[in-house]
Amino acid sequence: MEDAPRPLYRLPLGGELSAYAAKKAWAKYDKSVKSLTFYYGEKGELGDGEYEINRSQEPGWITEHKADIVRVVFDVSFASARPKSCNSWFMECEKLEAIME
């Protein structure tokens, strides 16, 4: 008897493929401390204040928060990210005081 072909992936009972998140780079704005943090890793849908990297010419955080960003943090996970460009990431962030890791 010939073995049946093996599936390329397995899903837990009752699970959906969409439950598995792909790795991506994103930034999250925290309005309580006026900080923008960059991350890379498995991420499902983006929530409020979260922006995917390199999705458009002008990053979403610039459109919505450029007048408020005081601090930028690069999470250690972002070292594995490979953004296509960092053009305009901090454009017109006139209150920006620090970029940290």
C-alpha cells in the first residue's frame, strides 16, 4: 500500500491558517510616552497605533504622529528586519529628542 502524501502544514483542531502570523517589521506608537518602537517578528493583524514598515511612501506614524514623537526605540528583534528603505521615517519629527536601542 502506497503512503498517502503528507501535508505541507498541519493545523491544530479547530484552527485556521490565518492564526499563524508571518514575520514582518512594524512600528508601534505609544501615545502615553510619545514613543515610537520598531519591532520584527511574528505578527498577526496590526492594532491601533501599529504600522507596517515600507507599505507606502510616507510611513503611517509620520502621517498621524510626527508632531508628537519624542523618542524612538529599536527593539532588539528589529536587528533581523531588512527594510527596503528608511526614507522619511523621522521626517518633520521636530520634537524628537532621542533614538535608542
